[in-house]
Amino acid sequence: MAESSFLDYHKKCRELEDKAGMKVDNPDYCPLLVAEDLERQAKREFLRIMQPITKINPDDVWNLDHYKKLTDLSLSLMANFIK
């Protein structure tokens, strides 16, 4: 993509994000990537908080399927306490 085309594309993206109410700290950041990163950070913090119960350090889980399973099982443990 030519530089001028990219600048037009980037400007249009920012306009559409503003119109949709998508706000991020840095206008050069993609709102979707920011949201996905915040979700990832929240899951990781939740698993760290659950570590005394699960006895599993989330930093030791490298397989993405196992990480998702740990997250799902930890959430299901908490489901009984949420009304």
C-alpha cells in the first residue's frame, strides 16, 4: 500500500472509531487489540488470584488449550458464588 493510501486509510479508521465511540489512550492503537489485551490481562490476573485454590501457576501453563481449560474450570468454580 502506498504511503498516501495508508495515511488516508488510517485517517478513515480513526474517524470511524470516533464515530462508534471507540476510545483508546493512544490514537495510533487499534481499539480491538487494546480490548483483547485488557481481556487477556484480566484473565491472567484472575488465574493468579485463583492460584491458591487451583494450585496451578498460570505462568506454568504454556499450551493454549490447557490455559483455556484452566480459565474455564476456574470460572466454573466461582460460578457457585455469583448471584
